[in-house]
Amino acid sequence: MPDIRYYSDELLVEVTQKLVECGLLTLDKLGEIQGRAALTLQGVDRLLIQESIVNETDLLKAFSEASGIPFHNIGDFKIEQEAIDKVTAKVALRHRIVPLTFQNGILQLATSRVPNLTTVDGLRMVLDAGIDFVLCPESDVSMSLTHFYGLGAETIDLLIAEAEAMPQDQEDDDISVQTQETGMVRFINLIIAEAIRMDCTDIHIEPFESTLRLRYRIDGILQEIPLPKGVDKLRNSVSSAVKIMANMDIAEHRKPHDGRIKVRCGTNDYDLRVSVLPTGWGETCCLRILNRGTVKIDLDTLGLSPYQLPKIAKLTELPHGVILMTGPTGSGKTTTLYALLARLNQTGTKIITVEDPVEYQMGGISQVQVHSRIGLTFASVLRSILRHDPDVILIGEIRDSETADIAVRSSLTGHLVLSTLHTNDAPSAVTRLIDMGVEPYLISSCVEGIVAQRLVRRVCRNCKEAYDVPEAIRNEIAMTYPDRFGEAEFIHGHGCPACGFTGYRGRSAINEVMIMSDPLRALVVAREPANIIKELAMREGMVTLRQDGWLRVIEGRTSVEEVLRVAGRMEE
């Protein structure tokens, strides 16, 4: 075993020289970073990573070679609970170390930075054990600390100590005791920041009899986030802090509340829609995260399949008519519609949107926020905006018969109308409009295309592996795409820190595009059921959601199980 060298100026110089020799860093850039580090009192190695000058993996490998401390991914180790129990949350979080194993009196610790000798001696004294270090990426360390100690463990430990130090005879409903404002708000901000970092769309904070549960909706699936021990003692404080941040009445615990929180994380501003609901064990909080920044969405970069992209893109060439996006909440309907708007957003085109809420800010278009409490409904706004001479109208959602009727009649007067509906597939949108009271002859005259959409999770590229799928599924995929079945890559993820141990990271859209033809319009006028319309559409070349999902499987983007989860039931 080589001699271990700990962090020092000499070690840092040796590492930077290695990076220069390998061509990963230039002398000019090194000199610039060294000058900036001296002014800001930051480490050269930290600045190299923060400014993306050197890849973290390359830097850690250089440190490993110079120090003799091995470099690994945390996923290479089976972490022992005995090792976790040896290190308190306070020590682990303060020093950013993850206990891996404890054998023969030696504690193996993962860290993303070579420690100095003073830190090593201090840890040996505090932990009362010998220490071996392993260098790991910071993302692995962060994920593992959250997984084993819970999110915000150090803050919660401090809050619990403060609560225990307070006089025991104070009233339970004393607001000053419940909120512990400074520390608890810091904890809530940590929850929000971590959710944004993990690309979470919704935060759920749920109190129960003896626990407090935190869940993030990531890639459409709720994932439980570990919380520190003892957080259940602060259940009321958590909901009170959320209500303070959202400007709600913290004294009212009997009825639901709605509010908003505005935060900045990095360079982006976020709007959080907050809903608080009273339950048997306290108030449960749901926070929807919306990016308030101006977005640039392009249809070509959404990852649509080569079979569906040309059909969807062609819809933007229509001079008038209704284009409908269907699917459940969270299926990316609005994102795809905004990608269509981005194609239509030209100097010679007037675009007005009516939404609740405005989810994306896009330059060059007029966006109207619905406020039902003051009578500013979809229907009332639509009646007004027709006097503003729009060429394209986006309606966030067709919710009632009045909105549906105005949308249809707007298209008949020469406007291109884009909107969303909640239906299971594309053909069902027709019957849904009829149920709302829209006459079939109007639907057949104005509806030009219907796009059903779902989101399937992408297999994590860091932990993907080949696996066997049932013979029946293989045969179905082979029959659907006989010319491409030979290149099929059946993979799934076994789970790693990069994907939160789920096996998936990110999502892709699968689509079902029904372009209205004369035979289909005749079926609509005849009030034929959705299954008859679907059969004809498939004969005319419509690719169903399930079939588009199989293409994603062939491409190695997702797994068979994910396609069956999202689109399986509808076509079996």
C-alpha cells in the first residue's frame, strides 16, 4: 500500500502540474485561477470545478495518483450500517464524509476532497477509530448523505436542541414555539433547493401520527426523501414555516390554504404554488415548482420519434383550425404546445395565450393569466382577445362547454387554436368534445389534428444493463417494427447515486398523432364511438402510444416495463 499524502500546497501544485502535462489545463488558465483564488480565498481545485475548467473526475483521478488515496464511485461499495452508526450526522455533514465500512477497527470514509492532516487527526479523535479514505464524486457523496442521514440533518439537530431547551410549560399552540422561524425557514429552503437540483416538479410534505414524510415527484414518480431522526418532533413547525413563506394565516389550521413562494436558486427564479390541507395529524403541504425564467423550447430538441415529429411539425403549417393535445396532468402537453408556438412565433404572426397559470415565459407573445375569483375565466378572456386580431390562440385547457364552443368557433373565423384536453388517447378527444355539447359537424369542420402524449422515463446511462424480456413482448415488438427489431437494445437500470437509485433519469415523450381525414370526419359526423374512429385512424397509418413506446425500447431509451406502465393498459 502506497504512503498516503494529505492535502497541502505542495500536493495541489503537483496535481495542477499533472493536469497541465495531460493537456487538461493550460498554464495561462492556471495562472488566472490562482490569482482569483488568492483574492476570493477559495481553493484552486474548487474553482477549477466550479467554473467547469476541469472535469471533476479528471481532477479526482489526478489527486488520487498524487496522494495515494484510491478513486471509486460509491456505487462500487456495499455500505455497512455499522459504519453509518459510527459517524453522527453532524460530523458526516460538516466534513462531507460518507462512512462505507468498519472492519478491524478501521473506518473507511468516502469524500470528494483530499483532507488535510489536521482534519484527519481530528476525525480520528472524534470517531475513536483508524481511518482510510476513498475519493468519490461530490454528487455521489451528496446523494449518499441525504440517503443515510436525511435531508438537512444538521439543521434539524440544531432545531431539536433549541426546542428541548425551551421551557416545557409553554402552550403548544404558541406560534413563536411552533415556527422557530429562522432555522425552520432555512430547512424549508434546503428542501426547495434540493428539489430544484433533482429536477423535481412537486414537493409533498405529509405529517402522520409519529412521522413526517417528504416526497419529491421526479420524472412523474413520487420518491420518498429520507429525513433526519427526530424531525417528527417538529411536524407543526414545518407546516407553519411553509405558511409564513407563502404569506398565509399561520393561526388557521381548520381549512385549506393556497399561496405562493418566490425563490431564486442559482441564476434562475422559481414560483412555487403552495397548497396546505388540514388532515388528522396536521397540515399536509404540496408545493408545485414553476420556472419563471424565459424558456427556449424547440420542437426538434424534444426527442420526438422520427415517425411522429414530421406529423406534429406539419400541424404548424395550417392557416386555421383546432390542434388538440391530450393526456393526463404532467404529461408534457403544455411543453409540446409551446414548442409549436416557438415555430409559429414570427414577426408577422400575432399570438395570444390564455393559461392558468402561465407556466412558461416566451418573448414575442401576449400571455394572459386567468383569475376566476374576479371573473377572468377562459371563456371571458377568449371573448375579449378575439377583438385583438390574433392569428394564433393558445388555450391552456378546454374545461367546459362554453370554452369548447368559443375555441371551435374561433377556428371557423380564421384563427389557429391550440389547446389541451384530458383524455386517454387521441380518438377519445372527439367524443369528449361531443360530451361537452359541441356539435359533431363543427368538430369535423374545425379539428385538424389531435396529439395524445405520455412521458416515459429514460434508463439511466450510468447504470444501464441488458436484460431479458418476455417472449410475448419480443414478438409484439418484432411484429410492430420488423425492419428495426434486429437493432433492439433491451436495457434497464439497476440503480445508482446518479439516478437516485431508481434506474431512470429524465423522460422522453411518446405520442399518438391523429390527422383528420375525410373518412374520419364522416365518422365524427355520424357520432361513431372512439374505438371505431381509432380502428380507421390506425388503418390510415396512425402510430399508437404503445407502438411509439416500443420504438423507444428499440432505441434503448426506456425499458419495456416503463412502456407497459404508461401505455400498456389502454391497448391490451
